[in-house]
Amino acid sequence: MALPFPELTAEEAAALIDNGQTVGFSGFTPAGAAKAIPRALAERAKAEHKAGRPFKLGVITGASTGDSLDGRLAEADAVAWRTPYQSNPLMRKNINQGRTRFFDMHLSLLQQWVRYGFLGKLHFAVVEASEVTADGEITLTTSVGATNTFLHSAEKILIEVNSHHPVELYGLHDIYEPADPPHRREVPIYSVRQRSGDPVVKVDPKRIAGIVFTDESDEVGGFKAADAITRKIGENVADFLAGEIRLGRIPKGFLPIQSGVGNIANAVLGAMGEHPDIPAFEMYSEVIQDSVIDLMESGRLSFASGTSLTVSPQILTKIYQNLDFFRRRMLLRPQEISNNPEVVRRLGIISINTAIEVDIFGNVNSTHIMGNDMMNGIGGSGDFTRNAYISIFTCPSLAKGGQITPIVPLCSHLDHSEHSVQVVVTEQGIADLRGKDPLERSQEIIEKCAHPDFRDELRGYSRDVQGGHTPQTLNRAFAMHQRFLETGSMHGVDWK
């Protein structure tokens, strides 16, 4: 049956969006991200700029997206401001050069900020779907993110109906959007598997300005195989959690896991799946990635709840070929639910995230390089870390070919304070910070997590500090960072 919405080309859809407007795009990682319309918007921006006319947009997404969205818009200098998270090199460059305003925020807050009007008027929602019905029921594709809120809040809606994703995705999503204060009630999720909403997003069909038909795969790249460093980090995390079970501090049936995105996260999950003392477990997380699918097939992971199915193309093909199997073992929720602090604390989530740097007192920087340049953003790590049953941060003990230690006297930027960080893990070992004062934490992190090549230098910093509850000396706290900026290496700091 023909749909009662205008069928548009991507260029015709892009022509409806004006300079200065704010657009909410679907996507949480490249999974489920709009593609054709953003590319057309980038080409329109180039043409407008060539003609001497301004064309920049406010861009909101669930998190990072693919090259067709963040990359092409950044290349065209078409983004006036951006939130809440990104990972594209061109977008990052524009942000760090001041060409695009970027404000970082916890991902669980984004949807309510849009509803509250904190980000201004949302003019358009540009979203990807596997199916749209005549009465406005939209089945999303491989992510939810903030898409449901964009669809409910935007003045007008443009939809990319992507036939690469089967209509049989119906039932994979659980769309629940809480009421806003003062009418908000508890989020009705009491187990990882529990559904609380609808399989589709329902909108007024009159607000759908047009549909663009596409057939494109997600722009998700593959993940690197675990190397000796990431494998050892994974083994250390798995050994720590198995030890907590033996000590009775984690129930024998285990607790749900949240894991960040990337190579270390994949290695950690793989090591947990292989550990004989860790039972089959569940995930309540943001991103379902390749290692999760492998664990599902082996029976080591029984269920995964997330907001994004961020898997390599070959893994996605496998899922679509066995959709009945996987649909019984996973679901995708909006990010304000997948990352909801109330649910995280209720379910007793064990959070495992990656740090850029950790200081010797347990503070974590997960966003900035050398204190200045934005890398990606805080993402959802804060949502989970602050409310976790146990919060774990991982990082290698060396970077830049051994010239940088991610274990430093004081973080050059602070995202997670010592009050939220319970355990630090590198390939060198495990620092359990629970119940320790600042001096004890510094000794634990230096001796168990720092690389031997930097331990003497880190000891030298803390050895000469006199007095105070936290043995910190502000005029020397960033000496290792300063040394790197001057010489290209953190080695050789003279503490005298």
C-alpha cells in the first residue's frame, strides 16, 4: 500500500532545512544513523558557501555517528554547534579549532534536555527507519539513542526508510519515554530483560514532511583483535570480578555488566566469557558490539539490553540471518533508559569504562588530550560510574610508544572524581581503591597499575609532598604533562 507521505530525493529533503535551524539526527555510533539526507545537506552547505551565503546547523544526535553524517557535515563546515558526543576526526578538528561549538554532556540527560527546551527549538528530526506505516508508526533500525524524543519534539520529520534493514526488526526495540517532572514516576524496569514500552515510535503522520528511500549499510568499522596489552587488561578485570564472587561481594549468580565501546572493552568481555569462575551473565549497557554476539552464541551471555547494535558488517549479516535467535536475547532502548541512573543503581550494574588518563588519587579524564583538545566526549561513562555497584576504569600503562604514562600525578582534565572511581585496571595489575585514603590510593595505583618505566618518577612526585589530606603539590602536578609538551616524552622530570 502506498504511503501518504511525499516521496523525496535526499536533495529535496535537504532543501527543506534552513540555515540556522536545529536538527536531531538518528544514530548512536554509526548504527542507525541517517546518511543520505546529511550528505545532501553537506553538498547544499558547500554550494551556499561558494555563493557567499551562510549555511550552518545545530546538530544533535544520540552519540557519535558515521562519516556520512558527522564527517561530511564537518568537511562542509556546516555545523554551528554540536552535542552530546562525537568521534569523527574532521568534526574533532573543527571543535578543537573553534569552528564548531561543542558542549559535552551525560548521554542520559540529552533527551530530557530536548524536551525541557534547554537546547532551543528542534526544527527537524532526520531519522532512519526500517518501516513506516500510514498512521505514523515507525520501526527503527540498529539504534534508538535519542531518536524517539527527536521524533516527538521536532516541528517536522524526515525519514530515511532503509531497506538494508529488514522490516522483521519489529519487536527488537522497547520505546519507553518517561513523563517529565513533576509527573515523573519510577522507570518500570526491574530486570535486564523487562520490557516497559512499545516496539515502535508513534508520531502524528501530519508532521512527516517526506520520506527518502535508501539501501545502505551502517558505517561501522571492524574492531582490532585483542593484542597482548588489551588481552592482559581483560584477564585482570575478569580475575578481579571472579575474586569478588569468591569473597561474597558479588552474588554467585553475578550482576549485569556495562561495558564501554572499543578494543579494550571487547577484550574485557572476551576474557570474562572465557573465565571459568564467572557464570553466564547479562548486560545492561549502551552498545552491543561484536564480542557480545560471540558470547551470546556460545551461551556465555544470556541477554543484552542496550541502545545501539554497533557490530561489524559481517556480524550484522549473521544477526539478520538468525534474527529469531537474537531477538529473544537482546533489545534496544532509548538512551535515557539504557543509561538511566535509577535503573543502573537498582539493577546493581558493574560498570567497565576506558580512561584517557588516571591520576594517582583515582580521578579520571576520559575526554581531553593534555587538558585542551577534546577527543570524543564523556558519553555515558558518568551515568554508569556514579551509580554502579562496582565502577571499574581500564587503560594501558603506556601510550605514544612508551613516551606517555596514562597514570599521572593529577589529571589534566577531570570527568570522574575519586568519589566515583572504585577500581583501576591496567595490564600491570589491579588497584582496588575502596576504603582507602588518598595516600593509600596513590601507593596502590603507582605500585599496581603504573608501568615500571614510570614508577620511580611517580614515586618521586608523591615522596616529597608534605602534609595535607591529599598529598598534592600544585606547582608540580602537571610537570609530566609539561615535559611531554616540551620534549615529546614524559620521561626525565626533575622534581627538585
